Amino acid sequence: SYSTVLVDDNPLCYQLSYSTVLAHDNPTRYPLSYSTVLAGDIPTRYPLSYSTVLVDDNPTCYQLSYSTVLANDNPTRYRLSYSTVLVDDNPTCYRLSYSTVLAHDNPTRYRLSYSTVLVDDNPTCYQLSYSTVLAHDNPTRYRLSYSTVLANDNPTRYRLSYSTATKRQCSNPTLKFTV
């Protein structure tokens, strides 16, 4: 474990904690947590958490989560989560998700999700999805989806779909492209 605390009345003061615990007598399986907090009333203060857990005593199969939240009354505060899960004990077959949410009362807040899944134990055959949604009461908010699938062991054969929809005056909301 590791920790650092800077003294009050310092605009850059923060508390940092870092810990690693090996689980079940297995040096390759552990939970990891990491956090940082900038001091009170600082518009950029935030708590940061980071954790990694190896799954089923397999150092190549793990779940990773990462989150950041900027403090109250900061229009750019957000929560960020990131996770990766390797599938069926295969280090080349995994699911990846990534999301970001900007906080309340921010017209540009959004949720972003990103995922990748390798298919049938083939690192060159996967499905990718990507979407972004801007928040309520924003006339330019939209949903964006993007996906790619590599087909039948051929890394140059894929299907790509892309769509965008605005909240209002959506004359051509969807664009699709296939190869």
C-alpha cells in the first residue's frame, strides 16, 4: 500500500492512495485500487478509482475497471468507466467496454460506449460497436453508432455501419456503409 497527503491550504493538495493485494496465495491474481482526491473547493478536485482483478487464477483473463469523477459544481465533472474481460481463458478473445458521462447541467455531457469482441478464438475476426449520446435539452445532441465485423478469417472483409441522429431537424439521420 502507498499513500500521500499534502497539507491543507495548498491549492494543489491532494490525497493519493494506492494498494495491491494478492489473492488466494496466487501472485498473479489480485485486486488493485488507486484513488486521488484534490482538496476541498478546488474546481478540478476529483476522486479517482482504478481496479484490476485477474479471473480464475489466470493472469491473462482479467476484468479492469477505471472511473473518474470530477467534484461538485464543476461543469466538466464526469464519470469514466473502462473495463476489459478476456473470454474463455483466451488472451486474444476479449470484450472491451468504455463509457464516459459528463455531469448534470452540462449541455455537452454525453455517454460514450465502446466495445470489442473477438469472435471464435480468431484475433482477426471481431465486432466493434461505438456510440455517443449527448445529453437532454441539447438541440445538437445525437446518437452515433459505429460497428465493424471482420468476416470468415479475412481481415479485409468487414461490414461497417454508421448512423447519426440529431435531436431536431434530422433530415438525413442515418448513413450506412457496407463492404
